Amino acid sequence: MPVYWVNTFTSIRDPERLRLYVDLAGPAMLAGGGRFIARGEPLAVLEGESALRTTIIEFPDLEAAVAAYHSDAYQQALRTLGDAATREIRVIDSAPPAE
């Protein structure tokens, strides 16, 4: 069953470096077997603090998601981002099929 990489930016200090990161990270995720499900700024905040940007990427399995993170291409994207943003990344399981 697929898993989902959820990347939430909680602060952005340098929008230009973030843009450079996005330009590198997107192709790295696709090369690692990822498929973008959603990305961008929140349309509405119903509870809690507002995250500045969230990305959800579907991977075929946990191993593919972890391998994409550790790939040379994504590590280059991370070096480009550096301290330009603070974020949290989680990989979560997909929901079981509805009965």
C-alpha cells in the first residue's frame, strides 16, 4: 500500500532559497517514485497554527520514500535550502480501503 510524505514548512526565512530548493526537490521526488498529491499554502486554517506551506507526496512504499530522502539529488536540494526554512517531514501510511 502507498505511503504519504507530508512536508510542512513552519517558517520561511529566505523565499529565494526556498524556490531554488523546490526546483531541485521536485524532480528528485519524481525520480524516487513519488507522485505529488497536494502542495502549496493553506486555503483555510480550521484549527491550530497556520503552516506556511505543505506538500504531500505519494510513494509506493516506505522504502521508496526513505530512499528518495537519502538520494543524492534530494540531498543537493537540502544543501541548497540550508537554514532558509524550518519544516517537519513525516511519512505516514495510507488509510485502509473502505469496507
